[in-house]
Amino acid sequence: MVAPAERPPREADRDRPVQPKRILIADDDAAIRGTLVELLRGEGYETLEAKSGSEVLRIVPVEEPDLLLIDLRMPDQDGIQILKRLSAQDINVGNVILMTAYGTSSTTIEAMHLGAYDYITKPFDVDRVLFTIRRYFERQQLAQELVRTKQEGKMLSERIVGNTAQMQEVYKMIGQVAASDANVLIIGETGAGKESVAEMLHEYSSHSKGPLVKVNLTALPATLMESELFGHEKGSFTGADRQRIGRFEMAHKGTVFLDEIGDMGLPLQAKLLRVLQERDFERVGSSQSIKVDVRVVAATNKDLRGEVEAGRFREDLYHRLAVITIHVPPLRERKDDIPLLVEHFLQKHRFSDASPPARMSEEALQRLIQYDWPGNVRELEHTVERAVVLARGGVITADHLAMEVDREIAIIDLNQQLTNGKTLTDVLATTEARYIQRALLRSDGNRHAAAKLLGIDIATLEKKLAEHGLDGRS
């Protein structure tokens, strides 16, 4: 039965859907249906009711509700059968939230693998019910915004995705300076999206019809950096068996992007300064001057002012490069963008060309939001791409996330436990229960396989399932 609906603060009123969403409530218990109907209508949703699985199968194709709340165990057909039959009719089941008294049962796990969005456990917590429903519609809105943004051409780069105030400032700066020929210095941590900003600057500049030539200075040995940038003549040094055109020459009439400019040595900084001042240079081993028309965009993850003060970077070069500076915020400072980024990467990295995008479970998404992302957007993309492969294009659970995320979350969870005054016994019990749940997930709810993963016999596993109130039926 739903807990008494003591109304939360009317903050929820601000989140009421502009267009009422229709939710189908399927449960053989009339009291539960009635309570949920009252609760959801009070929040501005329209409701439909079904008291059996057969009614669900009849109503859904006709009424096409926006969301389905389905009891996992009904007399005529259980939630698994309903999911399978809807899928067989080519009806998307990603809008199904299951209602169950057994949150960790193998049946619930199977339902998630079949594509259900999430589950809520009985007896219900009103706030949790409303949160799960609102979160579903927020995720749907994010997906729609992503599609609309792409269709309208507002997504200027594959990696630059975000609606936060910090990213709006970045977009504003790009819009203001892209058409200028002024040099730009992009500052930000590794993986934050500096290269994508450079791509956007080039795309919307007067040099956009010319090439964008990228140079990762960190990847170049110091002995080859000058030759790579400015080219060389045949015989100019040992191993120079032919003439080579440098990156600046390749970028004529376009843009050269110097990534991690802070790694350039002082001797080469002097030659770069001359190129910025005079717009000409000589290849290594040649005295012939070559004129170039290029825009220079540089990027760094270092504090170049600090490098100047330490004598490792020329002050005159710094001022030449930093005519305009753009700061790209780290992902940990714009966590509200993570759901949109995740949706973008799920669309981008599909399990196969013919596959629909995978879906991220609510628990997995919350773990991604809590993580601090030292590798920024690049690390998030790799994590999502890996999870899609592990989930084989289905529902991504917390179990599919990279271990770096799990370790970070474990630290956060421990800090929360200590803050809440939990004893060592409490923490160990919680950890053991989670470990058993993880083993059940990895074994698709098969107790024998889970026991093998845990290194215990089946009798011990059954005892621990009972101790922790877990349902481990296969």
C-alpha cells in the first residue's frame, strides 16, 4: 500500500508538465491503483487504469500512454510476460516502471534487461515514486532536446554539449571571436573539450574553407618538433632523406591548432613568436622565407602565467597567443550537463549500426553524476562507450560502469556512512549486501553462478540472502 501522501512543499508545482502526461497504472489491487491515481492527478498527470496484464496489452496499443506503472506480479500475466508481449508487438518498453516488493529479485533483474526503465519497491515511498516519474520525463525531454539541437544545427561540435551557464559563456565567447583573425588561447583541463572549441572557432571563422591542422605538442619529441611544425629540406639533418612540408605550411589559408602549447621548449618558442609577428618562417636547413596566412589557436592545461614567472615560457609569446582567452570548465563544475552528455554519447556509440541507442538506468546515471571526472568529458565518453559494449546495447546498470567510477562512489558512500554515524558492523553488512547484489546482477540472477563468483557454496549464499532480506531466486 502507498504510504500516506503527506504533501511535500509546493516546489513540485513548478515542475508540473505543461502538456499533461498520461500514465497507465496496472495493478490488481484496487486500493493501490486508487491511491496512485489520486497522487498522480494531484501532480498534474492524467491517468489510465488496468487491473490485469491482458488489459495492459489491450490498452497500450490504443491509448499509447506516456508512461506505464506495472505491478510485477499480477494473477493472469506477470510483468515479464507483459514486457515480452509488448516488445513482440514492436512497442517500446523503455517507458515501463515496475512495481515490486522484491527490488533485488531475479525477475526484476530480468525485467531491466528486457528494457524496463526502472522499478519502485512496495510499500511505496511517495517522494521516491514522484522522483522516479519526474526523472523519466526529464530524461525524455533531454533526449528530445538533443535531437532538436542537432536538427537545428545548434550543436556545433560532437563533444561540446551542454546547457549550463558555464557552457553558455563558452558558446558566447566562440560566437564573439570566431569571425576575428585574432589568436586565441584555450585554457582547460585535459579532456574538457579544448580541441572541440578549436574546431568550432575554425568552423565559424573566415578561414573555414581552409584546412584545420592539429598538432599535439605533447606527443612530439623535442628534437622533431621544429621539423614537424615548419618542415625541413632534404639532407638538413641525419635521417632527412627528403623534403618535408611542415604543419604551418599545410595550414595556409586555414587554422593551425597547437595543443598543449605549454610543452614547447624555449628555443622553439622564439621561432613561433616570429611566425606570429611576421607571418613567415624558414624550413629547417633552408634560408628561403615562406609566407603563410594562418590563424593560430593554442590550448593548454597549464597555468601559462605561472610558467612565464618561472621562466619556462616567454612573456612576449604568451601575450601574442592570449589575445583572446577562452576558459573551458571541467566537467565536475557543470554536472548538470552530465545527463545531456550521456544521452548524446548513447546516441553516438550504439552497439551496432542497426541497434537503437542503449539506455542508462537511474542508478547508473546517479553514479555518473556523483563522480568527479578527473578525465572530464573524454573520460565520460569512454565510460559510456565501454558500458554500451558490456550491456550489449541494452540497459546499462551500475554494474557496467568502469571501476574508476565504482572506487570513487565507494569513497563517497563511506564518507556518508561515517557522517550518518554508522558503526563498522553496519557498514560491513551494507557492503556485503551490495556485493551479493552485484554478483546476482553479473550472473543474471542465477544463485549457483552468483555463489561461484562469491567463492561460497549455495547454502551459505541462501543464508546470507535471508540475513539481508534479499530475494535471489533464479
